[in-house]
Amino acid sequence: MREENIVCEGCIGIGLSRCGFCNGTGWLAMGNIPVGFQVEVLLLRTKIAMERCKEILNKKMIRPTAKNPTHCFQTYAQHLLELDRIMGVFEETLVNAKSLVKSDPHLGDYISKVVCQGVKVAADCEKRRQKMVQWMIQSNRFAVDAKNLNPEERDLAQARVEFYEDLAHREMFVDTSLEHPFLNQAFQKFIGKN
């Protein structure tokens, strides 16, 4: 995660990165699902992700405090990864929707509706992810000033502040492990229509 207090781009300084295969869901890739079940599986996964997203977005988050900045940071990092996992499901829905409509054309309108709903919910996830980064900055600012942390921990906290401030200025986590390029494109289309 760090070498001389440099924050790792790959794990964005939290010591974890998502699985490139399942994105942390534990689910098989759509290509490994028998063709006859893919539409049902995709719709079920999207429904589960929407329900989980509502739970997560409704979860009351405690604002950063100087009292326990390390715990706050860890909580926000975990929340960020949970949101990222859900966004991965929405992105998989988006990526696979076209081919699934081809395999079952009479479901085209329904799948399009589900994709639009998924993109809208993912946009809410993205807003919360941005908020988590802001709170990660604040919790690390508190850690820099914490008297109970050793100098290395405070130096790492300062490096994280600088890293997350840079990350906060990147649109939709571009060039990090949390980027969702297909969702990012869909967001641009969605924003353009509103």
C-alpha cells in the first residue's frame, strides 16, 4: 500500500482492490451462465443490486471526527468498496443488455427500462462515493493532527489527504481501480438528457 508514504493508485490507499473477475460479488461472469438463463440472471442481479444500494444509501453515516479518525477512514473505505461492488453489477447489466436483447427481442423494452433504472441508481452511488472521498480526506486530516498516532501513521495520513484531494478532482475515479468506464459513458448521456 505504501512505500515511503506514497499512496498506491491500484488500491487507492485502502489496501484492498476489487476482483477483476467478480468485482467482489462472488458471482460468475455472464459468459459462464447458460444462455437460456442469462436474461433472468441479469435481471435478478440488477434487482438485488438496486435493493442493496437502497440499503447502503439509507445507512446513516457518521461524519468524520477527530476522536477516532482511523476508524472513520476504515468505515468510509468499506462503504466506498460496497458502493463500487454494486456499481460493478450495474455496469455488467449495461454491458450485457444489448446482447441479451438480441437473444430475447421481446424483452427489449423491459431490459432497457431496467438498464435506465440501474444507471440512475448508479448515479446516486457515484454521488455517495464522491462524498466518501471527501470524508476520507477529512478523517485523514484529523489523523495528521492526532497525538495518539506515531509519526509514520501521521505521514501516511498526510499522503492520503493529498492523494484523495487529487482523486476528488478526477471525474468518476478515472484511472483508478474504482473507475467504471461504461457507466461513466452512460452518466454522460444521462446528464446530457436532463
